[in-house]
Amino acid sequence: MQVISETGELREAIKAARSQGKRIGCVPTMGALHAGHVSLFHACRSQANFVVATIFVNPTQFAPHEDFSKYPRPLEKDLEAAKLAGVDLVFTPTKEGLYPEGYSTYVTVEGVSAPMEGALRPTHFRGVATIVLKLFNLVQPDVAVFGAKDYQQQALIRRMVKDLDVPVEVITAPTMREHDGLAMSSRNVYLSAEQRKSAIALWESLNLAEDRLHDGETDIQAVAAAMLQHLQKAAGVVPDYAVIADPQTLQELTAPQPRMVALVAARLGTTRLIDNKEIAL
Ligand code: PAF
């Protein structure tokens, strides 16, 4: 497995893979790899024969009060995990390499970036879209894989790729879950034992929404209110939102439709968790 930090070296390695006729796949990550990331590497491998993982804690997607400096960076462990998962090349750029002095260009995706995470973290998606487009320009992948856990993020990347004619196929791989259903996340390591127990309320609230809708409930606001109530009942859980939305536009629904997505976000102490579930009627 190659490990490359310099953009020039990366371009050379990609050129070499291309010249061997390889189909290039890319899995952008911020490291702190867990089984969820490994499943993305495997999904990528099933679509490509040269798998590039990027590991970069992207400063532009963190607000000043967020956890950029304390975000876990276990690089050696991550490289080991990537190697075990069959990744061909890991790109580990530096902040200075990607955002040199004088850097001034950002990508804004309107609409899909506005509600939920976008409303609560106003500069977050601008940072995500910018870094993902930069990584696409550097790696020039045929296919890129993102996790369904960051549902709004994958919808935004799909929108950006379509709007800007980026020649990459975007694949969304299913969320990996712990034994009790908690979505795997690099941020789960911050949870205390008590918080870890309460965190299951997110997954429960999504299942509750699905059950209500499958039982024929047509009042979407009542379903969202029930999700919120379920989150509020869990010790130490402070919900940010509980929403039923359209899977493509992420706009909140006022009536059930054949395909929907339920999304929740909540804080447990200083840790913020998100989760979602697609619901089909
Ligand atoms: O999902 C993530 O880990 C990040 O938002 C991404 C896509 C790697 C961009 O920094």
C-alpha cells in the first residue's frame, strides 16, 4: 500500500494506475477509521481495482467552537486498517498542502445544504463540498463511496457532482451499526458509558418513525414530534432535530410519500451524533 502526502506525487501515482488501465475508486475520510469505513473500502473495491482512501481532518468544515483540534488522529492505526482492508493508496495531505497561504475558493451547494445540519452548522457544507471537489480533482476517481450515515452530506455531494458535471459515479454505502443499532461514528469514542447507553435513543426514534408510518400514520408532524419526544426522554440526550424529509432535496415533508428519510441529531454532553433511516411505504 502506498502512502502519499504530496499532491504532485499523488498525481504521478494516479497517472501510473490509469496507464495500467485501472478503474480508480476513492473513499474520502477524516481518519479514525472503524468498521464503517472498512465497509466503504470494500464497497469501493467491488466497483474499482485501484482503491484510494484519503485521510484528512478538513479544517474548513469545522466551526471555530467545534472539535477540529480534538478530533481523533490515530494515523498509524488507520494505515494498518486501510492496508488490512486492501486499500491500494492512502493520501494523507497536510493542511498547508491543500489550503496554502492565500487560499480563497469555496464551493457552495444551495438548497440541499440549507436545512438541518446546514442550519445548525452554517459553514459546514461549504467546507465539505470544497474539500470533496478538491479531492475529486486530485484523485480523479471513476467512482467515489460515501456513507449513508452522513445522509445530507451524500445528497449534497450528489447534487454538486450533477451540477458541476464532475465525471465520477457516487455510491452511498449503508450505515454500519453496533450490536444494539447505534450508528458507527468516529465520534462514538467521546461517549461516556452512560451516554453510550442513552445514544441508542437515536436509532430507536428512527424505528419508531418507521413503525408509525408503516402503521398508516399520515400526520408527519405527529411522527416527528414522537421522535423528538423519544429523544428527550433519554437521559442526557438533547435533540437538535427530528425530521421526515424527501431523500433527494432533504426538504421536510408535510405528508407521507412513497420514499422518505427520517433524520435525527442530538447532543450528549459535548458529543453530537446524527443518524437516519430511509423509509419506504
Ligand atoms: O464524512 C467525512 O468524513 C468528511 O465529511 C469528508 C467527506 C471526508 C470530507 O472531509
